[in-house]
Amino acid sequence: MKHSNSDISESELDDYIDDVYYRLKKDRYEVKLSKNTFRCPFCDEKEKKDYYFYDLLDHARALGKGPSRDGVKLKGKHKALGYYLDKYHRPRVPSSGKGISQVKHDDRDCPRVSSMSSGKGTSLVKHDDKYSPRVSSMSSGKGTSLVKHDDKYNPRVSSSPSERSTSRLNDHNDTEKYVWPWKGIVANLPVELKNGRYVGDSGSKLRDELAKKGFNPLKVIPLWSVQGHSGFAIVNFSKDYQGFENALFFDKDFEVNHQGRREWYSTKADARGDKLYGWIAKEKDYILNDLVGKHLRDNGDLKTLADLVAEEQRKGNCLVSNLSQTKEVKDKQEKEIKKKLNETCAALEKVIEETDKMTHAYNEEMERMRNRTVKDKEKILHDHGNFKRNLKFQKDKLEKHEILLEKRETDYDNKIIKLRHQRKMNELATQEQHRSEQKVLKLVEEHEREKEALHKKIIDLEKQTDQRQALELEIEQLKGAAQVMEHMGRDSETKKKMEEINEDLKDKEEELECLDALHQTLIVKERNCNDELQDARKELITGLKERKAVRANIGVKAMGCLDKKVFESVAKEKYSKEEAPAKANELYDLCIEYIGDHDWHPFKFITECGKPKEVINEEDERLIMLRNEHGEKVWQAVTTAMSELNEYNPSGRYQVPELWNMKDDRKATLGEVTEYVVNLWRSHKKKK
């Protein structure tokens, strides 16, 4: 039986004692240190010390019989320790053999029930040099016994459940050992081979079948091995005598049907068929080196019926001892109650005397009150007149307040009408905004198409430029050839070639003029398209800025803006919680002032890949001061803002809005913004 770390109830105490007793018996706790020294395994490490046997026995009994304010578990552990010491470690002393056992140590008598009966149904237990007759486990059949404590005899009925179970257990062989808690064994359960392993029915099915026959099993546990179901099952019965009777009936039922243990081992495997064999678990099964024996050893213990009888007697003796202690406590409480009663009577007499004095004082006070009543009546009449006048004044005041409330109600109705009108206007504005978004979407799509057309035109323009350059080269070659012809002479053949060259030159020049005109036209169109694209980006920036702040991949970023969170983080690291906000604002304002200073230009030119490039001058005095005094985060925030301003607005040095890809932290392309706006429009359309 397993218990949690929390405490237990008094009703679970007996089971818990049995569990601890079983653990002590299995040497789970270290008790005996040497031949004469012992140690309590349940006390704290700081309180642990070495005891002699009787000192540790007194310690265990004292904590086992004490109040449960220290915990029921601690009480149960020490009770189990006392039983364990008394049974397995008590020094052996000779017995009188007359049914009475007395063990004396340190001038104190320790009561023990003799395991031998005198045959007269009684045994004597000594308490403070007085012997008390008690019904022994082998009772003669008399119904009552008397136990003497403090010269008083208390009748006790011998037909208690523990005594009845004890008398029944004595009907069986005291030396035969059974597995406890009571268990049965079922063999030859039907199994079949599936996927290389033997399988069979669950234990609940067999448990229900046994319950229908009246055996009342608690649980049926099939035994499994590496190959699967072994064909054996263990039947668990309750720990009490009723469970023992159920186990015996279970055993007899199989034995009557010639399906018991003897038949199982005497019948060959082929001749057993599909019949079930069952028997109660005993010592023969407990010592087997198979699955059944291993399970019984892991989950039970061997006990004779005599052991169980002694256990029942121990519990009965413990009950008598507890009842005796309870009687002593009740007697003590009775004395205390009588003492309190006497004190209460004396206090009551004193209260009655004080009550008489208070009554006399009350009568005198009533006379004085009658005299005051007359005076008070006159005063009340006077106050009533004043109250009546005040009431009239309050009435006039409330009437005026009523008129004011009516006026406020009218104003409230007007405000409601105004608010409804405003709400309607807001709805119209929302619809107008939606139409604007659709318009912007169409505009974006149109500009996207124009951008694609412009891209094609640019490609055509590049091709035409190449043609123009080739044409110019050809013209120059023709001009060179013409000059050569002029120097060669004026014969007829040369003149003819000169004329042909001049004609080709004239045609090429006309073709070049046409290409120049087309080139200029395409340049104008490209500029117009770029202007339109810039206008579209401005419209998109305006539309996205008007939207509420939401977490999105595409948004509008103010280029050159300082991140205030950086300054708050740095201030929290350097200053206290109270000073941090003010210091953060002060540092933020200082950096804003630096960025807005047109005379401050912390940049320098370097050559990269043969081209000049403008970068941050890390040797600038202000930047060095910011890095040294305020750290790398502030320096990085300022240099980032300055780089953005130098790229987007170097002359004005004010923040410029830009479409920004928040996810990749870069400038967003028009295609990305178009895709984002289209997705917004589609989601808005689905919501409608």
C-alpha cells in the first residue's frame, strides 16, 4: 500500500501501520546498529541518537500512543516500530507456562499476551501490580470478560469482529503458511499467438466471472513474460478474514471440480484441455522460481494463521490500551469541568449581587430621565418648528433643482442627436475612405502597368541607343572614306564612289536625326512616368500613415527619426527607476538638437572600388563623446539617423517619410506595397 507525502486519516492508520511493519520486517529501515544499540529510523537527523532496546521501545510506544498533533503518519510509524521491536528484537526470557507472561525491566512491568492459553478462556495481563482477566484467542465460548483498571471492572463483549475472526482462523492449521495479503492463482488461461507474442483476455473479465460465483476478488492480474501472456493470473482478495474465506471458497471450488493445484501438477499438459485450474497461494507457490513465485514474493509475504491471530490480539490489546487512556483523559476532563462549574457558580453569585446594584442604580436613573424628558419635550417642540422651516427651504431648493434637471435633460437629448449625427458622418467618412482606398488601389495597378510599359520602353530605348551609336560610327566611317576619296583623285570611278558614299552618309544622318527625336520623346515619357510613380508613392505613404498602428510587414518609416526606446533602455541601466524617465528625455532632446544642427556634418569621403563614397566619420568629437559617455546603443542610434538624413534630406535635415519593409528593415519596392494594399483590400472585402 502506497501513501503520499501528505498525512493520512485515522481510518487509514491500521493499513499504514501494516505497511510500515512490512517494510521494517524486510529491512527497509536501519534499526539495529549492534548487539545492544538501536536507532529510531523515523526521527529527524538532528534528533537521531543511539538507544538501548527498552529505551527505544519506550520511545516508540510513547510517540505511538501520544496525540496526533505531530501527524497521524508519525504516530503510525512509531506504533509499527514498537510492534516490530517487541516481536523480533526483544531479549528472550523464560516463561511461566501458565498462560501469563511478565517481562520486567527498569522496575516497570510491560504487559504481554502469552501465546499459550490455559484452556480456561482467560489470560492475565499485569498493569501496575494488578492482574486483569482477558479473553484469550482460544476462548471457551463465554460471552464476556472483565478487565481491571484502578479497582474497576469493565465488561467487554467478546463477540467483536476481531475476536470472531480470531476464533475462525483457529479452525485451520496454524503452521501452514499462506501468502498475505490473500491471493489465488489461476492457471491454463486461454492464450493465442499474434505477431510473435502470446495474448489473452484482460484481468477484468476473469474478475467479473469470479465475482459472479461469489468469490469477491479485488483485482485479477495476468502475468506477462517476454513471450507475452503466460497463461497465469493472480487473484487478489481483501486483507481481512472475509477475504481469507473468499480465497478458501475459491480454492475449494476448483478442488471439488478436480481443477486444483494437485490436478494441475499431476495432469499432463496435453490432457488439461481448456479447463481453468485454480488454488490459494501458499508457501509452495511463494518459493517457486518462475513468474508466479516472483510476483508473490514482490507483492506479499508468508504468514501462518497463528501470526494473524497474534496480530488480531495485538490490535485488540492496543484498542484496550487506547480506551484506558481515553478514560483517564475523560476523568481528568470531568474534574476540570467540575472545577469550572464551581468557579462559574461563584461568578454567578457575584453577577447576581452586581445585578441588584445595577437595578437600584437603574431605578434612580429612570427617575432622573423622567425629569429630563419634560425638558427634552419642550426642546423637541422648539426644534420641530425650526425643522419645519428648514424643510420648506429645502422644498423650494429641490423645485429649483428639478427645473435645472429638466433643462439638462433637454440639453442631453440635443447632445444625443448631435452624437448620432457625428456617428453618421463618421460612417460616411469611413465609406469615403474605403472608396479612396479602392481609388488608390486602382491607381497603383494603373501605375504598375505603366511602369511595366516604361520598362519595356527603356529596353527599346537602350536598343535604339545602341543602334544610334552604331549609326554614328558608320557615319564617321563614311565621312572618313569620303575624305580619303577626295585625296585620291577626281577620276570618274572615284567620283562615282564619292557620290554613293555621300548618299549613304545623307541617309544615315537622316536616320540619326529620327533616332534623336525618338530618344528625346522616350526621355520625356520616362520622366513623366517617374513623376507619376513618385506621386503614387506619396499617395501610398499618406494612406498608410492614416491607418491605425498595426503590426504589418509594410509601413511608413520616418527617415532620420531617433528610436526613443534606446534612450529609455540606456537610462534604466545607468540610473534608478525614479530618475530614468527624466534622464532618458534629457538625452533624447540633446541628440535631437545635435541632429538638427546644420553646422554639424560628421561625414567623410573614402574611395571604394575607384569611386568616392561618403561614410560616418567615427573620429568626430561629438560622436566620440556620445560613445564614451552614453554607450554604443546611443552612438548607433544617432549615426543611423544621421546616415538616413544624409541620404534622403541632407539640406533640410528634417524627417522624411518613406515606404519601408519592416520585416527586412529596408526600403519597400512599389511592387511589395502594391501586393500589401491588394491584400488589405481583399481582407476588407471579405469582412463586408
